[in-house]
Amino acid sequence: MTALCLYRDSVRSDWVDYNGHMRDAYYLLAFSLASDALIERIGLDEAERQRSQRSVYTLEVHLNYLRELKLGEPLRVEAQLLGHDSKRLHVYFSLYRGDDAEPAAVSEQMLMHIDTGIARCAPFSPAVLAQVQQLAVSSAGPWPAYAGRVIALPGTRQGGAA
């Protein structure tokens, strides 16, 4: 598997809370900015989004906070494409502190290709789908430890109201 680094930054002062840690919302912001870079990587840059009236929207996000980040620490976000079809991307993002090997946070996301002219899902163009397929091959690897997790208290019913 080839790591696909999509975003680099450092923890900014306005991202830090009263405990001196990066606020939870800014982890999601870093993943969102990496998602923007992914969308450009598959051929949906701003010019193409305007021309085709196509974009990618986020349908679902799971975020696991694993280690704290503090003011000024460098961060990077890498991505692995876990799956795709003609309209969706199942992506796993890992956020690392600097060059650390273990992630500080991970986010599993389902993204949908949208025809923005009618606000409905639409198949990827052949050119974009070719980029998605290439990304799937280059990022193939073991299933990540935090992918596919469900939020529930032990002994509670999953999937509906009690």
C-alpha cells in the first residue's frame, strides 16, 4: 500500500481549547480539508466542478480520537480508499502528529458524487472513475483497525429504537 498524504498543517492557536489540546471540531476540519484534496486528486478540481456541475458530498463520518495534539505540533492526513462504486467512495483517513507512525485520530467516511444542478446522486464520469479505480489499486492494503466500528453501549440494542 502506498500512503496517500493529502494534507499537512500544524495545530493553530485558534484550534486549541482550554485544556491546551486541539479541539475536536478541528480534527474534523483537518479531515475535511484532506477530503477536498482527495476530490481534486480524482479529477474534480474547482474548474471541473463548475464545468460539470458535479461534486462530492459527505454522507457519513465516524471519527476516533486516539491521541491529543497540542499547539504548534505538525500534522498530516493520509487516506486509504476502502471501497467504491459508480457513485460512492468509502474512505479511511488517518491524522498523524508530524512523522509519528501511529495516528492521533482516524476518520471513516462515506462520500457521494452529486449532480449539483439537480441535487441528486450521479455516477462518476469515466475519467473520474478511472482515477478512483487507480486510487483503489494504489491504496489497497489491510483493513484498518478502526474501520467499520459501531457506536453502542454494551447490551444496548443496535439498529433502532428499543
